[in-house]
Amino acid sequence: MKLLDAALQAAVRDGVDAFGGNFKNWCAVNNIARSTAYRHRARVQELGHWEAKSNRPKTRAPHATPAWIVHQIVDLRSDLSEAGDECGADQIRYQLQLRADREDWRQHGLLVPSRATIHKIIAAHGMVSPEPRKRPKSSFRRFVYGRPRDCYQIDATEIVMADAAKAVVFEVLDDHSRVLVSTHACDAETAAGAVAAIQRAFDDFGVPALVLSDNGTAFTTRLTTGGRSRFTRHVTAAGARLIHSSPYHPQTCGKVERHHRTFKQWLTRQTPPTSLDQLQSLGDHYQHWYNTQRRHSAHDQPPADTWQQAPHLGGPTHPPIQDDASVHHLTISDSGCIVVTSTTIGLGRHRARQHVTAIRDHDHVTIYQADGQPIGHLTIDPTKTYQTLRPAA
């Protein structure tokens, strides 16, 4: 295009035949659309040089976002970013809605802009870095229990103290509401720490129907010494059922694992703790802030609001409910098979007549023994009527 504009200016101002006597052919050779070329030629003939003209209307569109709301959106983006909080369009819209409710925008006929509009505004102000390779959220499938206290997820994460020493924090997260029901600091990932963390959750928020953990030695000894671990005995004595994620499938405990990152991001903005007591104090402060003030994208409100608004709570006497998954209580046939969603799954004749539980998350199925230990898992292939279970260990 620069070559076209330079050639047009030379032809119009200096009378130079820059196109070899055939303007149409020159445009075809240089792969320039005729409509574009003739528009540029008309503009150069009019002005003596190329100058782009804006198509923007001279008057502001009546439905455009008011300038002062645009300024608030930009300011919110900057403030949230500087504070280290999530600062995407959803979070900005949530904060703007709180402000609109306080100031009663509706009384003045004002509405909070949509998420798409907010994203366009911050993008137009150069506040968004394009990530074309980032996986779109629409591609993720969400597994969630239907009520608070249907299932708690527990896991531990390592924290570096002020003196470079290492500690761990056990976190217990309610699967449905995302309420952080317990946070417990200790010097290592031990069974004692796991028991203390889950007991705190039981005391403060009640006993759930299920407790989900990974296969760490703080939670189970089935892969090491065998038998029932201290954590297993404690959970089952309270009336809950303990289940473990299948090996090499960390997505099963994905909610609490993702929550570790949120906690650590918040922790970087605090004064580094010098003792376990200080770390526990920080964890308690974070738990209150996270539950009552921080908007969670899963429900577009703080987790505590989701818990409080739930019409029913789960527990040991209430079978857990899933919004997009199903629980199957089955008896293995004499031939060593069970049937889940029209698919026959082979578990082996040696398990005939045993009672098992199958949890299906869309196409992924995990099979558990009666004591909560995983037998194995597989991804259902709709083109097959029979599949063999992948062992858990």
C-alpha cells in the first residue's frame, strides 16, 4: 500500500507514469484490490497525497457507554491489577455492580455494561495482552457436586517462610460453593496435620458426605504400608466417606489444587511469616477474606454467599448430588463386569459379587471399592460396548 500511495502521488503531482500505462494491470500484479486502489487514487487526486479518513461519527452515539463509566472501568482495572487481584472483565463487572447498587444507578436509568463491553473498553485502552494460544474457558468441562457439604477436597501446599525455611498449609475446600472450610499450618505434610485440618472443617462447617484427597501418605497408607491410615479412621469415625483420586489424574482434586495458587498469590502481598503461628494467622485472615469478600467466578459472588443461599446442605445422611456427574452403586457380576451408561466395564472375575461405587464425570469413570479405595479409571469410548478398567496402581 505504501508503494501504491507513492506511485499515485508521483503520477498526480509530477506526471510520472508509474503504472506502465495500465493502472488495472499494475494493481493485479501487486495483488491490490481494485476497490481499494481506486479509492486511494481518488483520495490522492483530491488531496495531492494519501490521508486516511475516520468513519467515526461526529456526534457520540446515544447508546455508547458514558465517559465517566469508562473512566471507572479503567480505574478499576488499574486498581485491581496493582493490588494483585484478578482484574478481568468479569471481576471488573462484579465490582462495578457493587458500586452501582450502592449508588443506585437504576434510579438514574443507568446499567452496568456487559462483560463484552467492559473487555472492549480495557482492550481499547491497551490494558489487555492478547493470548491467542490460551485455551478458551468454553473448552473446559466442570465437575461439581450439587450442594454445599456434599464433598470436601483436602490437599497441602508448601510455603516458604521469611527465613527460607519450608512449611505446609493444609487447605480444605467445599466442592460446590468453593468455601474454604479449613486452613491449617504445620511444619510438614503429616497425618497429624491432615487430621487437624479436617477436624477444624468438621467443627466449623459440619461433616460432609464425602472427603476427597489424593494418595499422599498424609491421607492414605494403601500404597505404602497398607491397612487403614490414621486420617482414614478419623474421617470414617466422623460419619463421612473418604475417597481418593485415581493416580495420574490430578484433575479429580483440581479445585483445591487450583486454590493453592490463589492463596499463594495473596500471600506474596503480605509480610512473609517468621513462624507457624504467624502463618496460621495469615491463613485465618485469608480464609475470612476469601470466603466473604472475594468474588468467585464459579458463582459470580463470594463463596460464603453461595453456601448461605443453598436451600439444602449435604452430609453423611444425605447422598451427594452432582450437577454434571453421576454416582452409581453397583454389584460386580459373576463374569466380573459392571455396566455404566450402556458400556460394559470389565473388572475381573476375582471381584465377582463385590459392591463398588462408580463416579462418572462425563466420559471419565472412576471405580471405588466399598472402603473408598480406587480400583481404577477409564475414559468411555462411545464406539465400544466393552472396555477394560485401567488399574489405579
